[in-house]
Amino acid sequence: MLSETILGFGFKKNCMREIAAYGTKRKAEIGADKVFDFSLGNPSVPAPPCVEETIRELLSLDSTSLHGYTPAPGLPSLRRTIAKNLQERFGLPIRDDLVYVTCGAAAGLAICMHALLLPGEEVIAFAPFFTEYRMFTEGMGGTLVSVPPTESLQPDLDALAASLSEKTKVVIVNTPNNPSGVILSDESLKKLSGILHAAELRYGHPIYLVSDEPYRELVYDGQQVPCVLNYYDNAIMDYSYSKSLSMPGERIGYLAVSPRMEDASTIFAAICGAGRVCGFVNAPSLMQRVIEKCIDKTSDINMYKINRDLLYNGLKELGFDCVYPDGAFYLFMKTPEPDAEAFCRRAMKENLLVVPGDSFGTPGYVRLAYCVSPEVIERSLPTFKKLAEEYGLKPTSSEG
Amino acid sequence: MLSETILGFGFKKNCMREIAAYGTKRKAEIGADKVFDFSLGNPSVPAPPCVEETIRELLSLDSTSLHGYTPAPGLPSLRRTIAKNLQERFGLPIRDDLVYVTCGAAAGLAICMHALLLPGEEVIAFAPFFTEYRMFTEGMGGTLVSVPPTESLQPDLDALAASLSEKTKVVIVNTPNNPSGVILSDESLKKLSGILHAAELRYGHPIYLVSDEPYRELVYDGQQVPCVLNYYDNAIMDYSYSKSLSMPGERIGYLAVSPRMEDASTIFAAICGAGRVCGFVNAPSLMQRVIEKCIDKTSDINMYKINRDLLYNGLKELGFDCVYPDGAFYLFMKTPEPDAEAFCRRAMKENLLVVPGDSFGTPGYVRLAYCVSPEVIERSLPTFKKLAEEYGLKPTSSEG
């Protein structure tokens, strides 16, 4: 009498949140300083001062406009600001009438799937990928096709080519990647674009590339994140301010449809229709105005770089095998036993909380969210050392 | 290649917003004081001071928790506060674990339809009803069955009985009603409950009653809004703080599943699953905390009563035939010609902006949103008088 798919998603525990809840409980029992919680991607760096300042200023506005409805795709002034920002940063001819302000990147993805997918069609995602991709796809009666990564955790583009079919409607990329921190390179994007374009010609219908990029600003060592819309025309950018402005709970981001897409305005209309069907009236009005003022700001991203270096180097020295993360605030580590869940349970006994890669479609790994204070990382290293010794890992030099 | 239904909703203009946009343009052309805009249900009364005060206080909290993720169904403390509030006000055994905090009432309805409907199933709504009910239903492959009202614009329960079928999964009620302001009476709810319960027994499956009640606090003359969950067990309450706290742009409300529902926890799980599929991660975190503090407050509702009396009495005196609104901030008026859209166009020429009842599944009427300043109503009456005279209406006394 109910959809088994949707009911299943309701009963399915969110593994990360379960582990985090256990962490909260443990902290109360034994003291917060004795629990090393790397489970959740909740920013540890405060929002930039601009956020609080802007909220205070906005409170002097007329309450009925400040908290009133905005047009469904967002305040016109904010849509213009976003378009201009993208034009300036990426040299893209983004049009404000193709920008749709969302309640965050998850909302953007759900809306894209509602807009683009028909039952029986396929969505391709590169493992490791964010769990919810499956919900957004299967909730619409689509099928998620997972492409396993290369040995170095890069998207396997040859495997992509073999996974494409007549039924492929959408390909999702996530750059920088959650959970691996890998950035899609210029070279990969060129190859990806060529493969997809050839498939479009072969099958005679568009294949939409949805680029999920909430971690775009979280990159280190001067790394650049190439802009997907500069490589492929049938592309939609899905962005969120959750991480760059440290406000994931406020739910604000946008979708930008490439103006180079042949049927851009039709796809934009489908996005608007999908937004209505999902029950999105408008993105939170106060926060829309905050973004307009703070669009050029970020939280102190350097704090994450300090954490990345501390954790990556620490684990490498102990002999753990980690993917070097160029961006985001996650580290994806190969587990010293094949069963990542067993490793997680063992770590949990030491009050060290990490998430099995199985949640991201990639067994044999764990994700460590290093959006914590550097002290947590420092204090956790002896526990990692204990585990490394138990597993008989061989310490290495700190070159990484 | 795309869903015709969703694409259609994207291209379909929102009639109210179109008229409002015309109003904004006209105001710029001829002066705001010469346009009488009754098109939009955007509260005209500011949020109570508690909202601004609470936001200012909250800004002293740690930024990463204030703006951080909350659990998907809402902050535990807010869910408890909402449950307690409903227990105290309605004597209902509401359980906090059956409260799901939403991004407003539209989100709540969309989530309910995703949770409850299978393709081919039917949703019954009583005309006049909020346009988006159709989108939430048809977007899920369901069929919306509209039950026309009685002569006095009350829900026609005999017509409901005739509309129920094996396929009926959900019945939506909206009390007080947008656009008529009608409150579902104790008597109607008893009868409705009996009809639905009999149908459940006849068809051997539950029929869920979804009670959409964002206008619950907007009632006048000491009117009470009977609580639907006290009449029918398989019921879900859909609430929003948009109108009671004058913050429709902030998108915050809740779903409360009746604890008397036999499969309450299964339905709650389906709601959680549907929330994930629609892309709702959590309701805006700052606003969740605002609601926790301001749950007992409302905007100055009396302002709407002043408007209601002014407009209703004014129109009656001129000879217009109006439904007396006990609640909400809308007045539903019979048009003096059968074609409501023609009447709207005629009024528009006089810079008087009203919405045709066709948008609510009820031709022959127009909706006037009287969430405006009383001066707008006063200044509009000569224009209504002019129209009344052109249509040859007979002025009446002011008894109403």
C-alpha cells in the first residue's frame, strides 16, 4: 500500500548520523576529550563575520518583506548576483534567468532528478559517491548505476564508457569529491565530455551532466577546480553555501543551467515544475539576502588545510594507506582489513568514530571527516597508532 | 524525454504571482496609492517582536551549532516543544517522535504525497482548494478528484461520499480555507470522519486525512478551529508558521502524525523517506530555534479582522455576494458575471487586482487577499462601487 522504495529510505538509518549519535552519547559518558569523532561533515570553522553582520543589518528592514515570500526561483537581485559571480570567476556566460536558488545542494539534486528522470531511466555516479544520490534516483523510479573507481580512487572513465546505455539520462560528478577529496582534473573532464557527447550522438538523446560541487571552495595548496560547465554543454551546476560559509543547517544553494544547453529554457522550466512538485516554495528569504551580501566570502578554509596535513601525514606515518585529498574536508582511508565495517567497530571500541566506505558504494575504505578541531586530530593519533600496531602496519617516513 | 506533467507545471504560470507582478509594474507607473492589489497571501502584519529579539539573541550562540545541520525531522527540543504545544491546546496525545519539522506547509503536503501515494491512486480535495494540491498529487502519478462545494461554499460531504472509490488514498481538508475562509465545523468533521471510516471498512485499506491548516490561528470573533486529529485516527496535521508569525519566506512548519493511527510509526518512516527523496535535509536551523522560542506568539491577527470587516461589509453594501470568512485572510466573492476571468480583467483596468476562482477549482468567484493595509481597502471601495454600478448590482444595508 506504500512505496517500498520510499518506506525503505525512511527505515534506512543514515549511517553517519547513527555513528555521530553514538559519539554524542559516548562523550556524555566518558568526556568529550576522550572521543575522536570523525563521523559528520558539519563545518567546524565558524561562518565568516559577514554572515552575522548581515543578519543584524537585515533585521532593520521591514519585517514583512524580509520574511515574506520571494519568487520561487529566488530574489531577482540574488539570481543576478550569482550569475555575475559565476561569469567573473569562470568566464561562463551564465544567465540569471537560468539560475534557480535552492534549499541547498541536496534539494538541487532532488529537483534535477524530478525534472529529468522518467521511470526506468538510469543515472550514473562514480563511486565513491554521496549516499543520497541513490534516494534521489530510485525515489523517481530510476536506476543508479555505480561506476567503481580506479586504483587511485579517480573516476574510471573507461568503466563509464562501458556503463552508458540507451537508458542513461543523467551522469553525476562530485568535485571535489565527498568522501575522497579528489578534484576532477582538466584532462578527466575533457575525456568525460568526449565520452558523453559520443554517447549522445549514438543514442540520439541528451545525457545531462549534473555537477554536485558544494566543496568547490574547499581546496588547498592553490589547487583549482575546473568548472564542469566549461567542458560540456548539457550540464547543470549544483552548488550549496553549506560548506563555504559554514551554514549547512540554513539550506541555501543554487542550480545553474548551462546557457549552452540546447533546450536550456525547457530544462529550466522542468526544474521549476519539479521544485513545485517537491514542495519548495522558495529558499529561506533571510538567508537569500545574506548570500547576496556574502557571496564573495568564505569561512577560514585554511583551518581545514591544517587539519588535512595533520591527519594525512599522521596516518601515512603510521602506515595507513590514504587517498591524498586535494579538497573537501574528508580523508578516505583504505582499511587494514577488507571488511570496513569490522574496522569501524574495532575503532569504535577505542572511541574513534569513522564511517565505512560501504555507505559511499566503496567497501574496503573508511571516511574521516576532518572538520574537527586540530586538537582532536592530535589527540586521536595515539589511538590510530594502537590500531596500526594491532593490524601490524609498517610505519613509513612522513613524506606522504 | 521529460515528464509532461512536471514540465507542464514548470511552464504553468502561477496566476497569483503573475497578477502581483503586474501590480508591482502598475504601481511604478501610476503610483502605489492608485493600485488596489488583493492578489497575494503575503502577510501584511509584521512578525511579532519575539522573532527579531530571538534572532538577535541566537546570534550570540556558537556559529557552527547555530547554522549547523539538525537531525532531519528537526531539533529534538523543537519537536518536544511542538508536541507539548499541541497536547496543551488540543488535548491530543501528540508524540514528539511523530512530529516532523518541515520547510513549511507546501513541503509538508509534497512529502505526504510522496510518502502515501502510489501511481494511479486518488486524492480528494474540496473545491475551492489551493492550486498546488494538484501538482503534489499529479507529480506523483496520482489523480486529484475535486469535490465541488455546496451553495454556501461548505465542503459537500454527500458529494464526497459519491467521490470515494477503491483508489482513494488521501483526502485533503484545509481549515480555515484558502480562499473561502470557511472553518470546518464540529458537525462537518464528525460526518466526514464517519464517511471516511465507512469507506476504509468497505475498501479494506486506510484512507489518510491530511489536514492543511496554516491559517489555524487566523480566526475572528472567538471562532474555534476544531482539531481534525480529534475526529479521525488516520490523520496527519500539516502546519506552517508562515501566517501566524508572518514569515512565509522562511519556510518553517511541521507534520504531526496522529498517535492514534494504527501504523503511525510506519507512516512516519515513509514521511522521513519521502523527505529524503524530495531533497529536504532539515528545516532551516536558525528558524527552528526561533520557533522554539516564539511558539506561543502570533502576529497582530486583529489587524486582519479589521480588514475583513471593512472589506466584507463594504462589498455587501455595494451588492456583491461574498462568503463570510470566519478565518484566514481571504474573501471569496461571487463575480457579477459568470466568467470570473473576464471580471478580473475588467477590475484590472481599474487597477483593482483580484484572482479568479478558477485557480482554486471554483469558477464564478474571485479571491481577494485582504492582508493589506486598511487604507488600501478604504481607497478601493469607490472602484468596487464603480464596478457594482456597471454590473447593475443593488446596494443593500450593512447588516451582512
